[in-house]
Amino acid sequence: MFRQMQIFIQVVESGSYTKASDILGVASSSISRQISRLESELNTQLLKRNSRTLQLTEAGEEYYKESCLILQNVLQLNESIKRSSDEIEGRLNISVLDSYGRMYVLPNISEFLSLHPKLKVEIELNNQVVDLYSDRYDIGIRLGRPVDSRLVARPLMLNTMALVVAPSYIKKNGEAKHPSDLKHHNCLSVSRSRQVITWKFDKNDEHIKVNISGNLSATGGYPLLEAAKQGVGYLMIPQWMVKSDLRKGTLCEVFTEWDANILGLTESTLYATHLKEHPRKKNIRAFIDFLMEKVEYQPVIQPAAKNQTI
């Protein structure tokens, strides 16, 4: 009967079966049958017909007014249900690399929450590999593309390394003129399983490896960055972590003509990784899309990595 009600409203507003059939895309004869069927079900005449005009009966006028209200309510209900299904709500658990989380996620999380007031977010700053198959984590932001086909990895930014030092360190301790001079300077390093930390430098056919040492190491780059800015020593760190300090002059990038990296660090891209089939996929997509809008995106073109890091 709802379809018949829609047809009746269109006939009244169009003024004829022919115009209503054109708008609805059905035959005029079908329109006539549907109106007759509706009148039969209601056991009353709604329209007075002649060869030229259609006129509402008293019952037809009342039925038209009520039908319009019903149709409007149904359309509003449909729109409300649609908005509800599109709404971001529930929870979202994020495990993010400590330094990236401090520099890019935490400063923007309040805005994300204001956009989605029904969403509850839990953030863990963690440099360890996490299990995305457990219910505890929805997104893992880490270095490296996973090889698992059940995981989706969206590239966030390149992880190109830079060697930096504070002007205050150079003023006090002198400047390294060549990468090999770094063995005579205090160098800050991320704690790794191997005891010897080696920095490598490549320029054309020249390849140099320097075993560095220093008085400070940490499990993440953020504490080392703060120390480097205070003039403690040289630091090999991702460029995205020091863009602001390089602009301010708090730090200087050195040996820019060399490709610098940490020996054993093979991953060069930061990814947001999640399960391909996930019950909170809508929440995941909303957060990653938001993050990529807020953070300066660097296009990434590279083959899939051989090793899995989540």
C-alpha cells in the first residue's frame, strides 16, 4: 500500500495520470490500476475522473494530506537511519610508534574526538611489535609494510634519516668535518639488541661505516631529540622528527651530501596497518583519513618489504 500511496500523491501533484507516469517511469495504465486498487482497499473513492481533469473527493483530500505527512516521516526516518549507520561510534584502539605519536597523533587527537563525540579512543605509545589479531589493537602505526595479505597497510610518510647536531654542541666541542670524525664525538643512539651501533654514509662510490659511541641511549627517538637540542651530541634521526627544529635553527643538519642511515635499519616508510576485515573498519578508516589530512603527506613509491613489521 505504501507504493500505492506514493503513486496517489504523485498523481494529485501532477494533475494527471499521464504526467505522473512520465515522472515515475511507469505506464499510464499501471498508474490507473494502482489507484483503482488503492480505492478498492480503502473502500472509498479518492479521485473524480473525467476526460480532462482529476478532482479530489472529500475523502481524497483527507487521504492526500495524511499521506504526505506519512511519506515525509518515512523519508526523515530513512535519512536518520542512514546518518546513524554512517556515524563513527564505539571504540578505537591505536598502537603508535612513540615518537610519531607524540609529534603527530597526540597534538591532533582532541580535534578528531570533537569530530566524533560518540567515539572512545585508547592510544598506546609503544615501539614494540603488536598483535593486530588480538582484540586489543585496531591500528598499528609502525615502520615497514607487512607481508600478511590479511593486513592493509597505508603509507603515512617516508622515514628518511638525517644527521643533526645543535649549534651549542659544535661551539663547545668543535665540528665533525667528515663522517669518519664522528667516532671522536658524542653520538646519541636508539637502544638496539646489538652492542655496537653503526652509522653508514653513502655518496657515489664512497661508502663509510662508523661505529659510534655516546653517553645517552633510549628506546625511542623523542628523548634523544630533546637531548640533541640541548647540545648533548650528534643524532641520527628521521627527518620528519626534526623539520620544525631545522627551520628554527635549534638543530643543524650535517653531511647532507651523504645518504645517511643506521646499519641494520632496512625500513624506510611509516605505515598505518590494520586487518582487512575488521568490525570497526569504519572507525579505522575515519582516523587514518583524518591523520593523513592533518599531517604533511609524502608520496611513497617502493616495493613491498621482505620483513614484516607491524
